Amino acid sequence: MKDIMRLKYFAGGKWLDSEAAEHFKVHDPSTGEIIALAPACTKKEVEFAVASAQEAFFGWAETPVQRRIQVLYRLRSLIIERMDELAHILCRENGKAWDEARGDIQKVIEPIEFACGAPSLMLGEYMLNSSKGVDTMSYREPLGVFAGIAPFNFPGMIPMGWMMPLCIASGNTFVLKAASAAPMTSMRIAELLCDAGLPDGVVNIVTCGRETVDALIEHQDVKGISFVGSTRIGREIYAKAAKSGKRVQALCEAKNHALVLEDAALEQTARAIVNSAFGCAGERCMALPVAVAVEPIADELISLIIKYAKELRIGPAYDPETDLGPVISAERKQSILSWIEKGIAEGAVLVLDGRGAAVEGYENGYFIGPTIFDHVAPEMAIGREEIFGPVLLIKRVSGFEEGLSLMNLSPYANGSVIFTQSGYYGREFARRTHAGMVGVNVGIPVPTAIFPFSGHKSSFFGDLHVLGKDGIKFFTETKCVTSRWIKPGEKSAKVDTWEGTTQRV
């Protein structure tokens, strides 16, 4: 039996043994083997991580922003140097195929590069003589300690790309509750942060259970929460945190749809749908699990999708030849299989069945092949709820208006896509779709880090999204300073007031 790592938690610049009686099992999804044990950190340990972040905040906030971002510049270089090492860790704990794992790490680098622009992003405003003899300026200040609650599906990009860089670049400190099923990627990046010269306590990492997470959310020193996960939990966190005056950005579930019109370039469209639906084994909130096809081209489109889906090579995550790796866990696999059974029971037509997927030499891995249902009706649960696996659903419509209306009925609104060569319908779709991120002939409409990741409806709770200018605003607050200086020897003067009158000082 291979050695199983016992992971530590990270607080105050040190890796510490936990006193927790329980540990979470971290599996290699390709083999089913346990590769590490992550501590279910105690409330006392979580509080120590917050205290470490609070203590570090005062010195870090006073550090000039130009110096703060030097740490991120160095981290970027270290991540690039260790790209393959980080990708391998991610493959082993998450199950992403090799190229997808490298893409996850690349999506850590992009937000770091954006955060290195913090000196410009945090610039305030100034007005001379906003009133006679009075000047007014505004500037952005950090708030204090922020907490991140990360999911398993992007163990690099979400905690160490979306959450951490803008948080610390703007002068705050950070406590990450890493995903218990996949904590090692973020832990390794934290080690690189230390190598890059990050002061002790600015970034801290714990793994813990639900009750202890509540203690983190409710802690008086935590000023804001970044969360990615289910809509049910996101809604609860938003309510709890907002009740105590904390800022929240909660990114939740999705059920993204693509509308395919008659004039779409069908081969390219089919390949884009296959890539979006089955990439990362469907375990991403910007997957494309539903294709809405207009009837005249539905049969041809589905034939092409089935053809390209069958060409995907299923295999272990760390094999560069693999196109479709395993899902994260045995429990996740069973959940997806249950959804497939439900789809059959609801009357959807199973046109490609991935339940029998097996990989020689990896018989205990959590593999599911591409699965496709046709004739999915609006009332079917399988077409409404997030499955989070390699399952594609086909809904058929008569045309643009019916397709758009059907899509807008969804309570989720992360992303939506249209495939068409018509500029008119492309523009109409972008204007009228409910989703926050829209693709026109783009299967995965995730913007680069200079723009916000902007889900709508039950896919997001909060006012300010992650990344882009929204991200800077989330991690800072505006202060306005109005000043007037008395001329030496002057005893009184008339001063304009905001009421339009004058007063003597």
C-alpha cells in the first residue's frame, strides 16, 4: 500500500499539525486510491487562522501597493516554472485530464496578472475647489480579513486565482477553506507564496466541516465571504453573512443552454458542444449540459455530436492522451448514474450511454463516458437541475423565439450560448437572454480575468462579482476626504456650504 500523506493546515506562516480527531479522505479519482488525509480542523484552529490573518492585516495594509504586487509577480514566475508539477497534483486529486489541469493552473496565472495592476485599479479621484477653497478626494481602502470557501472542481483557479490575488493585492488578508476532497493544489501554491516572500499570516488555509465553516462565516473579524458551490448552501451563506453586515459573493449552480439555429456551422457547433459538455467531465459551472436545437437541423446536429463524443478518449487524468478523465469521487459518480436512471424513467431518449465506461488497469477509477439524452421535455427534472457530470441533454424547439423563451425559464443564469451566422439573431440573443455571460458561437463564454465572472438569478448572490473591476470593489471600500486649509494669519472667511449658503469660520 502506498504511503498516505497527512496534510496540515497553514496559519501564521507555518504548516501546523491539526488536533482534529477526524480527517477527510483525498482520493485519486483515476484509481480510487486514498492519497492523502486532510484534517477536519477544529473551531479553535480556524479561529487561530483568522487571528493570524487579523494580526497580519495591519502591516500588510500599510505596505505600499507597489510592494504588495511584487509578491504576485514572483508567484507568477514560480507557477510558470512549476506548471507541470502543479498540473500533476491537480490531476491526482481532482481527475481533470492533463491539458485541462494545465488550463486550470493557467487560469490561476491570468488573475494574478490582472491583480498586478492593482496600483492603477485602486486609483481614486480628486477635485480641486469642489467648493470655494475646499478640495475633495476619494480613494479605496482594504477592509481586513476575507474568507474563501472553495469547491473541488477547480482547486487551482477558484481559490488561488479568483479569490486570493485581488484580495491580497488590495491590502486585505485571506483565510481559505479549501475543498476537503481536493486541497493539495492550493496548499502547494501557498508554499510558492511563501517562496515569493509573502509575509506570515497574509494567506492561511484550513480544511474543515460544515459546523466549523459556520464559525468562519460568523467570525466578527471576517469582513467578507467569497463562495463557490451549490445554490442551497450559497443562499444560506449569503443570508447568514449579510445579516451580520459582511460582504458576500456567492457563485452557485448553473444549467447553461445553447441555442442552435438552422444557419449554424454544424460541424464546428457540434465540436464546441462536445468540448463544453464533456470537458472536465462536466464538472464545471460553465459546462454546456443542454443543447436547444431547432427542428430542421436537430437530427443532423445530434448525429454529429454523438460521432464526436464517441471519439473522446477516456483514461486516467495524468495521461496526456486522455480527453475525458474520471469524476471526482465514487459518491459523485453514483449521483450522476442516478440522474441517468431518472432521465430514462422520465421518458427522455438515451442516445449515447456512458454508464459502462471502463479503463483497463484503472478498474476502480470513477469513470463515466459521454452520455446524451434526446427529446428532453421542459418538465423533466433532468433538464432543469444541475447534474454536474458528462451528461448532455437535447431539447427541440421550432425556432428562435421558442428556444429563447425556454432557456429564460431556467432559474439559473450563469451562461447561455447561441450558434448562428445571423448578426440579427446573435444581437437579439445577447440582449434578451437572462444569463450573465453570453456566447455567440463560443461554447464556453467565460471572459478573461479583466472582466467579471457575472452569473445572474439563482447562479449568483451578491452585488459585486469576482474578477474585473467588480473584484477590486468587492475587496475595498471608498473613503471620501473633504479638506480646507486656513491661510496663516487669516481670522475669518466666508465658506460656501453644500446648502448653497455661506458661513463664517
